[in-house]
Amino acid sequence: MRVKISYSCDLEEVPKKTADLLCPSIKRIKEAANRLNGLVDELRSEEADLALVVSSLDRTRLLLGSCDNTLEEVYILLSGLVDHYDQQPAIEHLDPVPVEPPNEPD
């Protein structure tokens, strides 16, 4: 079962936090690639165990699906960050509303 976890961090920390989220996916993708290489070898053998291949393919597919979920979440986080930074110059260039000092009694 998947659950959403949220916590707060400084805006400047978002790239590092998203990098930290991606690191386990790199390991899982490498694992999936190694598994697929093994499956290709198995399928090319004279006595391939097709039931084993099917089972391993399903596990590999689920593993990659998990990576895809993480990639989607990081994509959403970083897209929001990019949108935030894209809006910053527009906000900074708005003319400030002049504030007059209060009248001091004579």
C-alpha cells in the first residue's frame, strides 16, 4: 500500500531533497537492468524456464513502476519550484506602493 508523506523544508532545500528521493530509484533501475539482462540470457538458452522469466518480468515491471511513481513525484515538486522561480521576477518588478509617513503633530 502506498501512502503520501509530507513535510516542510526551506525552498532552497528542494533540489537536494528531490535528489535524495531519486537516489533509491537509480539503484532500483540498475537492479531492473541487471535482471532484464539475465532474462535475455535465460530466453536465449536452449532450456529456458519460461515460468521463471514470466515471474521475474512481473517483479521487474513492478520495480520499474515504483521508480516511475518516484519520478512523477519529483517531476511535480520541481515543476512547482520552476513555476515559483518563474513568477519571482514578475513580482519583484511590480512598483511598490508608496507609503507616506504619518503626519507628526506640530
